[in-house]
Amino acid sequence: MTAVVIVEPQAKGNVGTVARAMKNFGFDDLKLIDPPAIEPGDEAYGFAGHAREDVLPSHDVLTFDEVIERYHTVGFTAHTGNDERRHVRYPFCSPASLAESLVADAGRFEAPIALVFGREDTGLANDELARMDEICSIPASAEYPVLNLGQAATIALYELRVLADAPTQHAPRADATVTATEGLYDQFDALLGAIDHPEEKRPKANRLLRRVFGRARLTGREASSLRGGFRRATELAETSRRRSRSVDDRR
Amino acid sequence: MTAVVIVEPQAKGNVGTVARAMKNFGFDDLKLIDPPAIEPGDEAYGFAGHAREDVLPSHDVLTFDEVIERYHTVGFTAHTGNDERRHVRYPFCSPASLAESLVADAGRFEAPIALVFGREDTGLANDELARMDEICSIPASAEYPVLNLGQAATIALYELRVLADAPTQHAPRADATVTATEGLYDQFDALLGAIDHPEEKRPKANRLLRRVFGRARLTGREASSLRGGFRRATELAETSRRRSRSVDDRR
């Protein structure tokens, strides 16, 4: 279960907005660090929509140290060290690539994941970012990349909805099954063999294809068409190489 | 230039939130239909962040008919006809596929694009949706897919930021150039020829590959690696077929 953490929120309305976005995208575990008192009927409830019934009232309060100890933490920041406002530079990822890597690594972390958002005015401090396992930054206009807390959390939860895995109001997409995509990757590896791609470069080429097709989120039909094309290419390339070899042998 | 239209907004704070998201993602043309009076110092300005300096004060007021006449319109709705709340069913797309198709079709529309958001409580009415050129729906939890107006617009503008094309605070990504991707697609078409893919099925296979790699947003390095692999496979497949033919000729 993925937790959403807000460090020292100041405006109750923003806590409500984050709770609403959580419910919109299937998340339900809200943790607050040093929040204002939140009570039924106040602004947090006013902004929470249907989350006033569950996500918001069931929030927990804990400390920053407890979050660091208990979770695999992802901190969000607008400033990435590519501008003059932050002197410390951290490696960071976008929400889209974060979704990709967290899904790919599912089960690799011993701790549950926590998405950590900072204060409205100053965000997360450098020493807080330094304690996170990963840093994520939402790509926005260089002229004004600072999103409001509620808006930043909304985009992050939208991009990471795959972690909550709630059925959506849209008809389900016919995503390729793991078996279908693994079959496709195996076939690509066979094609690399057939075209004599250097052995030491094959893991890298295989990773490239996995990354590209992972980003594209193949449908079942797409995976099967591509696999068919790769299979035919593999067969012809193998035939061609076999014949070259037999010609060489006869020389 | 892409316009953002809000139909009959009720809460000024939401207008400010939308203006802020516009500035965060590089949009600046805000149009309001029958809005409350918006004046410096009120809640709209309070929520607008730096957009209080430009996007918000320079908004225009116009009518629904004027929007329909002047723009290629995209209406946003949470209810897509897959539930019982909306009796009329419209074909709809997700923000991600909308971004893909609007970029692919850039220049095809005679009118500029308008992204149209509805009222806080009831959204866009069925007769309004019926007059839109396209309908877009943000995938959210089936249990509670109704986003707050400001949050819906924030996600839409985030996904469609490619239309505004503002430089982001992130280092630029080394996207493949059009020349590089077209070269890759040409090579794939040559591979289809080499593996004897039926002539009548080739346009469909080519479209599939364009769609998949378009979604994946290839980097220059990825496009060039994939092209190299396809080229080698094409050469070997052609050699193989040529030899088969010469064997056949000798029979």
C-alpha cells in the first residue's frame, strides 16, 4: 500500500485537496507531519469531496524520522539544481519515469512506498531531500515551475495511479499480458542472435527495447503483431547465416 | 496558441487555480464564459500564484457560441457513458492520447485549439458536449472519478504541455529528431518488404509501429539503435530471400 505524506502543511484546504486527489486515483493512506488540527466541518473537509468520508478522517500523524525509517521514500521538489535557487543538486526523475521504475521494481523494496510532499511555501528542505530514497520533479515551465501543493500532489497521484491499481471509469484497455510481452522480448533476443549482434552488447539492446515498449504500454494486439514480425525476421536472418556458413565450409 | 475555456465558473478560487496551472505549463490564453466578476485582491488572485501578474488579469469573457465558432474544441468530462450517470454516450479519449493526436494533427485544424472545462457542480451539459469537436476524460477511480475543476484542469494542462511547448526546468531530453524517427520508420518498412509481409497489410503494420514508438517518445539514441538492428535484420532477410530465389531458379 502506497502512503501519501505531507510535511508540515499550513493550509487545511490543501490537505483536503490532496485527500480528494488520493480518492480520485485510488489511494487511501494519508500521513501528516506536524499538521494543523483537522476537524469535521473545517476547510480541509470542504475541499476533500467524497474523501471527507474516509481518506481524510482516517489520516495519521507521525514524525519525519518515522517516515524515513518505515518507508521507501520519494520526495517531490520543483527545484532540481538546474537553476540557481537550489545549490545542492540531486539526481531526480519525472513522475512518468518514476511510475515506470516503481512498477518494474515492485517487490524489490522491503518497505512500502511513501510519496512525500513539502510545505506550501518552501517545499522540502535540502536536508530532508538528502534523506529520501528517490527525488521526483514534475516538468513544468522553466519560467514558473513551482506548483501549488495540491496541484503537484494531484499530478503525482494521477501519474502514479498504477500503484493504487483501482479500476477506472474508462473501459479497460487491452494491455498486453506479461506472458505476451516476455514472449516479445525473448523473440527480440533471438533476433539479436540471428543478426549476430555482439554478445556483450545484447543485454543493453534488450534493456533498451524493454524500456521503450514499457513506456509505450503495448496492447495485446501490438505485442503479438510485433512478435510475429520479429519471428519472421529471425527465421530469415538465421537461414541467411546458415547458408553463408555452409558456403564458407565448402570453400 | 491553445486557449483554456471555463464555462460558468462559480468559485473564483478555481479560476485562480486554473490560471496558475496554465502559467506552470506555459499556457496564457484564458477565456471565461459568464464568470463572476474577477478583481485584483479577490480569491481568484489569491490562488493564481504568479499568474496573477499576466494570465489572470488578461483573461477574456466570451459566449459559448463564440467558442464553438472560433475554435477546435475539446470538452472535458468525468462521465463517459460507461456508468449510469450519463445517458448519452460519446466517443472519448484520455489526455495522453489527446496530446498524441493533437501533436500528430498539428496544422490540420484551421482553428486554434480550445480546452473547455465545465462548471464545478455539473460539469459540461450533454447538449454542450454534443457541440464539441472532441471529448476528453481523465482516467480516475471508478468509485470516485469526479475531479475538482482546478485539479482536472491541472492534469489536462500537464498532459497537454507539449502544445504550449515552453522550456521546462528539467534539462532537455534528447528526443529523437523527426529525421531520425522517419529514418527508423523507413527502415521498418524495408524490413517488412524483406520478410515478405503481405503488401496490403504493410500500411497497418507501419501505423502500429508509429503509434507504439510515438507513445514511447524515443530518444535519439534509442531511435538510432533500433534502426541499426532493423537494418541488419533487413539485410540478412534480403540475402536469405535472394538465395532462396536463386536456388529456385536453378531447380
